[in-house]
Amino acid sequence: MAAPESVIEIGSTGVRLLVAEYTADCQQNILDRSEKPLPIGRDVFNSGAVSQETQNQLIQILKRYREQLAGWGLTPAQCTCFATSSFRNAKNSDPVMDRILVQTGFRVKIFDGIEENRLMYLAVTDCLKGSPVDYRKDDTVILTVGGSNTEIMLISNGKMAAVHSIKLGTIRIEQHMKSQASSFDDIQRFIQESINNTRGSLESELSLNRVKQFLAVGTDLTRIAILIGRPISTFLWEIEKEDFEEFVKEIQYYSIDEIVARFKISYSEAETMQVSLLIYHLFLIFTKADKVLVPETNIRNGYLLSKTNQNDELQKEFNTQVVASAKNLLRKFHGDIEHAHCVMEISDKIYETLKEELALDDYAKLLLKVAAILHDIGVFINHDSHNIHSSYIITNSEIFGLSKNDRLIVAEIAKYHKGKAMPQDDEAFLRLQRSDRMTILKLTSILRIADSLDRGHIQNYSDVTIEVNQNNMIIHTKDSTNTVLEKIALSEKAGMFEEVFGYKVILL
């Protein structure tokens, strides 16, 4: 049995600890968990910063968690402590993180919305194993309502169509509407208008009225599922749509004290439950789903799954969804899918040929695939300088599974796939970490070669074999009757590859 893994989440409404271990067959056993309410999101919404009082409470909670972890033989250095949307929006997050490190030993990481989506996808996918629910059969929405944001994933035909982090959270709405002394009808209208403003963008990627599976993730949903739903597998519940709608309507007329008493939750959690359920309901009515599916999981489970990296099948499925998301983004900008796929396949073959000397992990290979798909996306704006526009679009788009730093790496690869310009001549490139710089150089070199082999965008030479012989990398084509254009392209673009790897590229 492997040593226990632990994670702490600093969220908008509380601080949560999870300790788990994984069996030889990749099953997760929960050893310990704790949750302490803390109004970080409310602080940040009201003042833009985490208050001194909340900081003091946070420090005390983390000290207690440190003692709890010690009982499992774990130190703060062995525990991942991460913060989500409210904390990352606080203008004093840096000094608060420093104070946490000094006084408790926990080093806080800040996750962006896309990282939260990635981890939630891993958690939900693992939770659905062995259940009758299969998102590969029907169009699916996975929705998570948080204190500051709502995270949404759209899946079409089993492939990731889009991911979005929407500024529509329980604390954000509750505090905004409270200041206006709003009624239930006012709050419902405010949420409805916010969803309508976002709906157009969502509909361009997946028509919501085609969605048949509605997966809702969150503590509030789990509480409701236990009360009015039924279990359909070990960690999955379902609630009939009509039952859910009736309950959401009923709870809107509860007082906060009544919610506290009925659900045995803290006052701060009770304050946001009505708004939380209302957001889920208003998204649900746009779909064709006749049930609400509630996986009993969370982002902490997802993080531990990503950290253990034991489930190869789950990781393979995740990689597939990252590539699907990139392809969907390319379609949105009317890109050449056939060319992108051809370049991706050739890039993959070159990567595998050089795998031993690349000294990069499998995740770098995934970034290369995404870069190969999106390298020409900027043609939508302007053909001549499309590499610059590609870089901009990638940097400012949401791509499932890719963090902000991942998108930066992919954007840099796309920026330099064209022409003879070298990244080393760019001051912004030189400010990156050395490991990121080397990743960009190696992957850009490969992409330039692959792109050269489909210069005419006609996929004549997608089926190639590659071998390394002494100081040469030899590319064999099945039909070598007319490779003049490709050889010209290689002469223009192979310089970086030869400089980085020391191999002369020969096309036969």
C-alpha cells in the first residue's frame, strides 16, 4: 500500500482537508477529512482583500490541520495546499500566502478556473466508473457552482466541446443582491439575465437544448440528493427533474435559521444554499435532461487522482479530451482541421523517434499535440502574420485541461512555428523559467518540421517513417515522386531543429 496522500483546499466558503490512500487496483480509500467554514469569498467581494480576522482564523484552521496530518505521519511539505477563485482574486493574496507559509509551513498554490475544471473532470470521470451513466453516449453538461464562479464543461458526442469559468457565484450574487434589499424574484431575475448573457457563447459550442445528461457537482447538491434522490451507484445519485424543481422552489421560502436546522450546516453555508440551488435549476431548464445526476466527489479527489497518476486509462481519456477541446476551438475559428491533424500526427512520430533524448515528460507531448492543432488558428484574423494572432488567441482562450502557464507554452510554440525568427531573440521568452524555455525550443523545432511536410495543406505525406542515423534524421515518404515544395519548406524551417538537436533533416 502506498503512503497516504493529502490535500487542503482554501475555498470561498471554507477550508477543507482530505487524506486518502490508493490500493493496488487504483481504488481510493478516504482515511480522513475535515471541513471548517470561513468567509473568504465574502471578504474579497466586500473589500477586495482577505480581512485580518479571516486571516487569523485561516491560520488557526491550518495549524489544526497540521496536527491532524501529523497523526498520519504527514508534514505540511508533504501536503498540497491550494486556493481557488476567491483567494486568487484577493489583492493581498501574496502577503497572506507568505504568512501562511511562515506560521504553518503550508505552501499555497493558486489554481485558475481551467485547472479547477481539469481536476473536477478527473474526479467526475473516476466517480462514474462502474455506473450506468456514460457521457460518451449523450451530450452532457458538468456544472459546479462555487462561491465566486460557476465552472461549466460541455461534452458533445463524448468529446470536450468547451469549458468556461463564469463569474456567477453564490457569494457574488448573495452579497450583490443583499445590498439592494432584493426579493426572491429579483434574485431569480438577476441570475436568469446573467445566464442569458452567457448562453449565446455556450450555444455556439454546444446547443443546450440537445443536452440529455446534466451532472451537478457540489456539497449542496449532495445534501439534496441524499434527501430527495436515489443512489444509482456507490458515489452517484440521481434526482428526478420535477422533484428537484419543487424542492428548489420550496427552499427559497425558508429562513436561514430553518436551513441551518434542517441540514445541520453552518450559518455561512446556509446563507448561500438558496442561490446555489437556483443557479443549478436555471441552467437545468435550458436542457433536455429529465434528471439531475449528482456525483459525490469534489476537486480535492480530482487533485489526488492527478497526483497519484496511477490510472493510465483515466489519464488517456483526459488527454483525449484536451485534444478534443483544442480541435473544437480551431473549428470555432474556421481552421483547417485536416492540416492540423496531419501536422499533429507527424509531430507525434518525430517526438516518439526522439523520445529518449528529448528528456521531456508525457505532458510535453500533449502540449505539442495542442500546439500542432492550433498553430494556424490565427489565419482567421490575418494570414501573413497568423503566427502572432495564433499566439494571442491561444493565450486568451479557455482550453480544457491547460493551465495559464500551459497555454503560454503552447502560444510561444505557435508564435515561432513560422519563419526564421528564434525565441531567444525575444526578451519575454528569456524571462521564462529555463525548463519552460527548453520545452518551447524542442517542441517548436519539431512542429516546424511537421508543418513543412504539409506545406500545401493536402496531406500527401502524412504517412511517413522516421529514423535517426548518426547525425541525420531521415524522413521516408511512401510517395517520393514530387517532394520539391516540402524540401524547400524544410530548407527554410529546419534550422532551429538542427541547432537544438544537432541532426540534419533529410527528406527521401
